[in-house]
Amino acid sequence: MERPLEGKGRRDFLKLTALATGAALLPLSAEAAPNTQPRLGFPGSDPRWQKTWDAALGVLAGNVKTVPHYEHPVLFEGAVYPGIWQECGPHEGLVYGTLAPYIGTQEGALTPLQVARNNHMAFFALQRPVGHDSAGQLPAAIKLSDVGYGQIQMVVPIAATAWELSQLTGDDELLVTAYAACSRWDAWLREYRDTRKTGLVEGFCTYDTGHDNSPRWVGIPNRCPDGDARKCPPMTTMPRLCPDLSATVFGARMALAHMATALGKGDEASKWHDDAETIRQLIIEKLYDPKDAAFYDLDAQNNFVRVRSDVNSRVLGEHVLKRYDAKDKAIFDAVWARQIHNPKAFWAPYPLTSIAMDDPTFVRPIPRNSWGGASQALTALRAPRWMPYYGKQAELNHMMQQWCEAISRHTEFRQQMDPTTGDFTQADPSGYSPAALVFLEFARQLSKSSVSGASPKPVATP
């Protein structure tokens, strides 16, 4: 991941020792932070984008709600998703928090940064406790109906977003709590998701990666048997070694190394760095196919599952390939040219597709909630975490422009769109938080690159 250590740096040892001692009993709430900075206005001049900006803020305000098993308000996924999911909820909270200067907060209401905190602390509060037969397991989802533990469902590492949020706010309590909880989660994954003893992370079911209705998982159950994420379905091709799940653990271990350094735990930081490097090398050695310039699952019979999916961008999302390493750079250049930025593969007029358009499994027509080809708002929201790192800011600007234009056509916030037309799937209602965050974050970033301050003009599609 190689994100630099920021913020306060090393904390006061005695203070943190006291916090660590009582980490399991920490109150999972935030005191109201003074809001001394005036709210910034819409960063542009296009009235259509202004209307969409205001509507996006309204969607997010309406999606801050409570769930039965956690007392503090969180930012819901929205639309047809009443709750938060580990794969995306903490990251969405982080992005929401960074947009705080643009979001007005009524007196007595939670600030976006406090909501961001809750989107992390909720998972830590509901982690399986010591003594439970699945101790250390984090929930996959926290919903109005229940708390789900039937799959692992992780993408952007909660350890990484917790680390970044703690640095943004100087929140020692969050730092200590996250370090303890994410260390236990890593231990759970080592015990139950490395049954083949390869050092990589195994996928047991479709929902482990959140790839609903994806050809990647065709024929594989959505959930783990008996709703138990420790159980793999009894199939000869299962479990699979998964590049994206392994990349998530790599990113988490890098974040844990940063946390350990900040907590004055030098020996633990070194161990996390070593473990991160081990899994990083294994991802490249075992799960990359240079023939196709793509990362693939490896099934239990040691065959690649040759479906070219957004697994590739998820691996890049955690900076598994080091940008200054010659061998890694050669791999990145191949993946970028042949897959990500290939207009026949993932770089559609409205990028990025969830399955390569020239892959035989690409799904047409596009149904609702489909990771079989549609361009997903979640994939777009994750792009700023990796594209600038690899020197692709211009391409990111183009992608952000296309998404903002597509969303502002109808001022609606939906989960996915047709990658060739930019038309959003209408089966579900508007009100999807990731799409609202995509518009706000992308419009904000584009305004910084626009000399006039106006909304940038559309960029020609390759």
C-alpha cells in the first residue's frame, strides 16, 4: 500500500498503554467536534452540476440512520440496501468524512467525520468476542434485519480506512480499537481462510467478494454452508485462492504496520511489514497469468478461473504492484495496456466495467445488481485510491468526468450503469450512497484541476 505515515506520528506511550488496556471496553461514541470551518459551496459554476451536487448531499443526509444492533447513526448503502457492508461501508464513511467542509451540520447533529467513525466502530463493536466459537470474526454486514456473518465480504480493508481516518482526526481511541480488532480479524482469516496452507486468502462463496451475479462465481453458492463463513461448500473446485481477497489482507497488514508504528510497537510493525510482503509476493507468483496479463482465482485443482473481472483493479487498489520496482512496473504496464485501459476490455466510454467487454462471459443485456459487466459506482469510488499512485491522473480525470456527466443527466443516484451508454439501471430506486459520494468526490477533485473553477468539459473517449 505504501501510504505514508501522516498526522501525529508516535503517540504518547503512557496514554496509549492506558487506552490499550481498556480497548475492549472503550465507549463506541464520539464527542461532538467543534465545527469552526464555514461550509464551502459547490466547487464549480455549471447549474446542472450544482443541482446534482445539492441532490447528492440530500441523499447522504437521508441515508444517515441507525441499525438495531448498534446505537449510533451510520451512513447506509441506501436504495435497496438497508445497512452497511464491510466491503464498502467503512470506505464510504471515510469519503463522507473527507467531504465534511462541504456538508452543513445542524447543531446537535453528528458531523460527517463522526458518522465516518461510526461506520468503522460498528464493525468493531460487533466483532465475535473472545470465547465465541468464531472469535475474532468481523461482520460481513450490519443491516436493519440482522448482523451477517455468513461470508467475509471484504474489498477495501477496514484496517486501511480506519488508519486513514484516525490520522485525519487524531483519534487515538479509534486507532487503538482498530489495531486490536483488525489484528484479531487477520488471525481469524489465517485460521479459517487458508485451509490449503498457501499463505493466500481463500474464497468460499460468491458473497465473499461482493460479486453478486458475476460470471466469476457461476455455479458457486452465494453464501457459505449453514451461514457459517468458516465452512466451504463441498465442491471439488473449492476453495479458491483469490487475488482480491489476498490483496485486501495485504493492504490491511500494511495499515496494521503503520498503526503499530504509531503505537510504539516497533517489533509488531516489522512483523506486519514482513507478513504483508509475503502475501504480496504470493499474489504475484501464484495468481497472475502473464499470458493474459490478468489476475485470476486459482481453484482447488490448481486451474485458473479465466474470467477477466475487476479483480485486476482491486489488486491495484491495494498497491500490490510497487510502482518503482522494475518487475512490478512491467506487470502493471501489461495489465494497464491489455486490460484496464483497453477500450475493448475494461476502458469503456463509461469506465470501469466489472467484466471485460471482450470476455466471453460479459453479460448482455445488463440485469440489476450485476457484476457481470456493468460499470459499478463502488468500483468508480475506489479508483482514486490507486490510479494517481500509478501515475494515471489524466485517465482518472476522464473517468471522473464521465461519471459526473452520466449522473447529472437525470440527477439520480443508482448502483450501476451501462458502460457503453452511461444509462443507469432503473430497476432499483435512486438513493444509493456510493453514487452520491462518487459525484461529490469526483466533482470536488475535478474542480481542483479546472483552471476556471467551472465544471470541466467532457473528454473524448478513446
